[in-house]
Amino acid sequence: MTETTTIQVKQSTKEALEKMKIYKRETYNDVLERLIEEVQELNEGTKKEIELARKAVEEGRYVTHEKLKEEMGF
């Protein structure tokens, strides 16, 4: 059996977790594990996007706000 522990959360947090359940009998642990996994994936994806954006700027592949406004006639 997997070791477990008890944590304290505000009632509003518990209610939010309840709404995030995919199915009625899903455990809060399952909900939390899914959220943690999603955040970790987002963080990795965000890091990759930032690196690509930095490379684009270094290579001069960007448009300033001023240039964009000029091109759009503002």
C-alpha cells in the first residue's frame, strides 16, 4: 500500500478541487497529481518557447511596436 499523509486546505480549495474532478469518485490525490503534471509540462513548454523567442530576437526576427504601428497606419 502506498504511504499517505493528511494535509490541511481551505474549504474554498477543497471546493475548487472537487470541481476539477474528471469523474465523481476521482480522489483529490489524483486531481493534484494531474495538476502537478500539467504545470510541469507547461513549465517545460514555456522554457522552450522562451528559448526560441530569444533566438529570434538575437537573429533580428522581430518587429517593434513602433514599426508595427507604422505598418498598420496608426
